[in-house]
Amino acid sequence: MNVEMAMNEKDRLLTQRQDLLDDIETLKETLRVEVDVDVDEGDPDVVEREKSLALLATLENRLAAIDDALKAIELGYYGTCQRCGQKISEERLEVKPEATLCITCQAEVERLHKRGLPVQRRNWEW
């Protein structure tokens, strides 16, 4: 990946990162409202809180992925799969700029996670 393209991706990732931080803060503010401990099972407030907690976890995971991609740009590894070392397709990076795995390795990692098996990645000395 050329330097200009990496800088464009960095700008895009930084924008997405800030948007995520804003969303996370808004969601955390919403979650600070206490839920009555004695509510009935199936209470809409409890269900909404559980959905908000799941969304928060998803946003935090995406933030961590963006931070990994930004670190890869800094180290000159952006666009290189952390697992096999092959180039990640530009089409994949266009759709998912925080991707650190090629599509083949991503599918394999997902299969391993479903089976509860460990996943190996290259050590970029982050």
C-alpha cells in the first residue's frame, strides 16, 4: 500500500475512531441511569439496558480494531494480514478499513473461535 493511500486510510480511521468515542460516551451516559433491582423478568427497561450493554461491547471491540489498524499504519504494516502476512485486498480495506486480517484468515479465525480453539497471529511487536 502506498504512503498516500495509507494516510487517507489513517484520516478515515481517525474520523471513525472519534465517532465511536462519541457514541460510546453517549451510550455510557445512558447506562449511568440506574435500573431498579427488583424489576420483573422481561421488564422493557432491563431488556433495553442489556441491549445497550451488548452494543457498548461491540463498539468497544470496533474501537480496539481501529486502534490496531492505526498502529499498523504507524509501523508500516497496514494492509498486511496479521495471521498469514499476505496483502489484504484494497476492496476489503475500503469496506472495513480497520481490517487486520485477509478475508481467508478472517473466515478461519471465526471458525476457530466457534470451536473454542486458540488463534495465532504474527507478532508485529506492538
